[in-house]
Amino acid sequence: MKIVDVILTKSYTGFYFDDQKAIKAGATSDGFMYVGAPATPGFQSVRMPGEAISVQLVLEDGTIGYGDCAAVQYSGAGGRDPLFLADDFIPFLEKNIVPKLIGEDVAKFRPLAEKYDRMEVGGKRLHTAIRYGITQALLNATANSRRITMAEVIREEYNVKGKEYAPIPVFTQSGDDRYNNVDKMIIKGADVMPHALINHVGTKLGEHGEILLKYIGWLRDRVLKYRADKNYSPVFHIDVYGTIGIAFKYDVDKMFNYLLECEKQAAPFRIRIEGPVDTGDREGTMQYEKILTAKLDEVGSKLEIVADEWCNTLEDIKYFADNRAGHVLQIKTPDLGGVNNVAEAIIYCNEKGVGSYCGGTCNETDVSAKTTTNIAIACRAIQCLAKPGMGVDEGYMIVKNEMNRVITAANRRNKNK
């Protein structure tokens, strides 16, 4: 089935672009606004409305494949591509990409996805957001033309063994509202929680980590008090954006001992700490997280390090996995470009015995969230991010409902074969 038309529209994401560099440097909040000068190129203010470009691939029979070009909340940070604004990139797509898409046959997803993911214009690779959206649309077009789910296409084309499709844990994120949103997570029985957005030493972590320790204790007590089922035991997953490294001046022993305190405070629940260190470069970040992972393993700790910053591309993920720089790696889906890389990253982590967290960003859309949920199911990630947005309910609804629909439909089809 061939593509006969491509429709591009400016779209909006489920959250905002935030200048992480400015926030770390001390930009203060005033209500939902940030006060201070932007520090990352392209930002006109510290917080800007999130934008995307929707791609519709129209096939010969009128079937449409959908995808959304979207970038992460903290665009331009941690080695990522720059800020992605629709008005800047729609003309680029119309000139350089749309003519190439017309006439493509979507019978198979993988070869087309790899072609567009690797494509260069003027000697440069396409922005990760463009690669992300185009390949989503190609996957959706292949699935819709074949009348099967995107998960089934991925499992077939990437030779993932097993016929049964099963749910995977869903990770809900709170944003700055790390107290009220936790209550929502408890009510809905979220598998993994709360993210918590600990992105500043002075106001969120504490100069010696005391604020975060107090929060972990509150989180533990809140679940114990309000869980409807005594067997409900969510995993605590907290993203600290490198602030532990900053607070303890990159002293490995001090960071290690602090992580053990976090684990004690979380008991009886399991805990993951994402991004404990960010040195501002890939090698330094990898080395610190490799050392911390090994030290925790040596003492039999159950706390898990989650790598995020500087673990962006498929190459990065393989590098961190090969070095065991983290017990779990976040596969931050928009940062990988083509969603074909998301499938490969999950499969690679699983083969290496490293946790495969199919993540992303609050700054995505319902379309990209559904697509990556299909991939997470197909490749058996250890957890999947509820996205977009920071309101808990919306992202959880989108991802959980898509997961249930896909699993039921795919398993029914297998049963009837």
C-alpha cells in the first residue's frame, strides 16, 4: 500500500518546554511561571508552550497513518537536539521530506523507518523530533493497512519470541505537585510512582538530601495509610536530575551512603533513583553511575539506579548497558529519533540483563504515547511511562487504556488463528 499524500499540522503537546539549565541555575517559580532569564539557545522564556507537528500519511485506499513529531520537556539539555518549534520545521518538512514520502510502500515498517531515521539533509541528520514523528506515522500506516495492532507489527518484524501479549507496569509522574498527585496514584493503583521532579538542591533535595529523605518517608506512610489492598506495593521511582551529585560534591562514598539512606526510608517498598549524577557529559555521567551501580550490588542493596541524562541515543543506551551504568536505563523515546530505535533499545537492554524502561516525556501527545506503548508491550519493557502531561489521570488513562485494548485484540487474534 503506497502513500499518496502527506498532511502536516501544527499541534500541541501535553505539557511545556522548560529550560533545565536556567532552572538548575536558580530560576524561581511564581505560580506556574518561572522567573528568570533563559539560558538555553532558542528559549524565549524559561517555560514555553510545548509544540508538535502532526503527520498524516494518506494511503491509496484512504487509510491514514498518524504520527506526532515531538521533543522532550528539557529540549537542548543533556546533549539533546535544540528546541523544536512547529513554525520553524513545517516548511523544512514540506520541502525536504514530503516529496520523498509520496509513493513509499508501507507493506513493511522496519526498512522504511531505518531509511528515514538515517536520512540526512544538507549533510545533517534530521532533528530527533522529525525522525520520531515520521516513523510513528509509518508504523501506524503499516499496522492500519494490515488491520493489526502496531505491537503485532513490531513483534513480527523484530522477531520477538512469544505469542502472548501481557501488561507491563505503568509509571506515573507527578510534576511539581508531588503530594496531591501521589494520592491520585494510590487511588488508581499505579504500579510505579511518583517521579517527583527533584530538580533543585536547595528547594527540593536539601543541601544534605534531607528534604528528599523526608519526602520518601511521607510517600511510604501515605501508601501504607491509604492503599485499599494490603498487597498493593508500588515501586518508588524518583528522578533527581543530578542533584545528588551536586549536593555531595561528587563524592562517591557520600552519594553511596545517601542512596542507602533512601532505601531504608522507602522500606518496605522498592525504590529507584533516576539520574543521581549529571557531570555535563556522557563519559563522566556514565562512569559515576557505573561505580554507584557496582557498589550497591556489592552490598546487596535493592535500590536501583536509573540512567537518564546523556543516555539519549540508541548508541548511548548500548554504551550504558555494556558498562552496566545503571540497573535500569530510561529509553527516552523522543531522544532516540525513529521509534525503530525504541524497539531495538528495549530488546538490547533485555538481552544484557539491564532494566528497559520505555519512557519519554510529559511533553508528548496522545498519538506518540499510544505508539510507544505498543512498542513497549511488543518488546516487553520492564515499565512504561504514563504520558503526556503531569496531571496523572490523563497520561495514565491514555497509556493504560491503549495497553488493555492492544493486549486484548492481539491475544484474541492469536487465539483465533
